[in-house]
Amino acid sequence: MKNILSHTRMTRVMIIILSVITGQAAIAQQTFQHTLFRNQLLGLNPAIAGTQDHIPLALTHRSQWVGLEGAPSTQVFTVHGPATKKAGLGLTMINDQTGPAGTFSIQLSYAWKVKLTDTRTLSFGLAPALYQFSLDKSKLTTDQAGDPLLTGVNEKSISADVLAGVYFYDEKIAVGFSIPNLLRSEVFFGDALATERLPRHFILTASYSDTLNATWRFNPLAIGRYTPGAPAQGDLTLRGVYKETAWLGLGGRASTAKDKGEALLMQFGLDHGPYSIGYSYDYTLSTIGENSGGSHEILLRYRIPLCGQGKVRKKKEDDIVAPIAPTD
């Protein structure tokens, strides 16, 4: 009876681990809950690929709930650019570690743009994605030495899926909708009890850009996330851009979960020529915030001009590019 109860408890542990890998951590890795999400929107929506008149390379590091053991740590790299006047290509690489569970993913994005009017464009995107899930069993403890249930679980698993998205934009407004893990592929860890499916996510993003005067530009940003069976979550940030060289934003994050997910958001950054650097801080309002130092993000970005001597090429009449903004 004791062994049966022990195995039952271990089964529950494995279910929790898989829930972390394919559930909560999937939000961090496959949709990466970043406050600076607008700078790497390609990782959330493949329709972004090639919508700028330059090639942006961006790298971010996020340390979530600093001070808590096993808290998520995420790194994201993105690059994209136009392949033709109507098509774009992009690459996203994401690495995430949450306690004993880790995920590394690569996604290749392809986007096709349809010019609706002289100022309005609709882009459609698809991105096949490859995920490698890992589990460090040395960081797990059980009440039975050499537990066969744990021994029968592999430390690594590979799965593949697809992201799909659409992106509408003009000179002031940009709205996107995407579905990561469209196929809900299986994640198999070598044991029948350790098989799950990737959760399908629904993501809505929106931004607005308007010049207030010769000095300031108003640039609010919003994102909403929903996963069936999990609480919905949304961010709203009011951001101002000063002379196209510096930006500052204040906002908040809300969730339908009770006492989970709410946070105050702060971000700022500097742009100097093709170089950008940004920082954000999340002050968690839920009980988890009482035991952590909040969440920190750092952004580094470089813009490669498409042609010319270090200058972005002039836009031609039939070119399709995103609204002019300091973020991609």
C-alpha cells in the first residue's frame, strides 16, 4: 500500500512537471511573457516578418520573480526582414529554464503581405516551430529511492508545431492576432503517464503611434493572452517617445486569476542610430510578489539597413513596410 501511495504521489509530481513544461512555462517560452514584447513581436506573431524597412536583430533576457528558487529565466533572439516586396522571412530562438524544466525552441517565420490601400497593409504569417523540452531529474526528490516511475521518464523530448498569425497596420495603428501551437502536438517523455499536448494560445496585440508635437510621440501598447483552461491575461502600457531617441512607458498587467498575475510595469530605452537598449521592471502585486524582487528585462537591438552606406533605403511607391516606430 505504501508503494502504491508513493507511486500515486510521484504520478502527481510528474503531472505537475508536465503542466509546467507544457502549460505555464509554455507561456514564457512559446509566447514569452515579456514586458518589452513589442520589440520582439515576431516571436508571438509570424506575420511580422519583413514588415520593416530594415533588418532588426534583437536579444532580450528576462529574470522573473527574482529571489524565488527555480523562478523562470528566459532569453529570446529574433531577426527578420523582407525577402521580396511582398514576402518576409524571420527567425526566433527562445531558451527558458523554470526549476528543473527547460525549453529551447526555434521557429522560422514566413509572411505574405497584401497592400489594401496606399497606407494600409494586411500580412499573413506561418511559422513551423521545433521544441526541445528537458528535465533535470537530479533536481527532483521523491520519497522512494530509484523510483521506477521517475526512472522511466526521459530527460529530453522533442516536439514540433506551427504558429499562425495576421497583422494589420497603417501609419498610426497596428493590430495583430496569432495562435501559437495551432496543431497541439504531443510531448512524449518516454512514459505513458508522461504524455501531454502543447496548449494552444490566442494572442491579440495592438499599438498606436501619433505625434503630439515636435518633441514627443504618443505610443501606447497592449497585449492580451488566453489559453483554454487557464486564466486570461492582458498588459496595457502608455509610452512616450522623446525626439525618437528615448522612450519611457508605464502600465499594468491584469489577470482573471484571483491574486495571480497582476503587476505594475515600467520600461525605458535609448535609441542611437542603429543601436537600441531597453530595460523593464515588473512589480508583482500578488502574494508571490511579497517573496520576490519583481521581474527584470534587458533588451539589445541592432538595425541593419537594407542598402546604402549605413542608411535605410528610401521607400518606393510599391514597397510595403510597417508604420515608422522605434520598436519592431
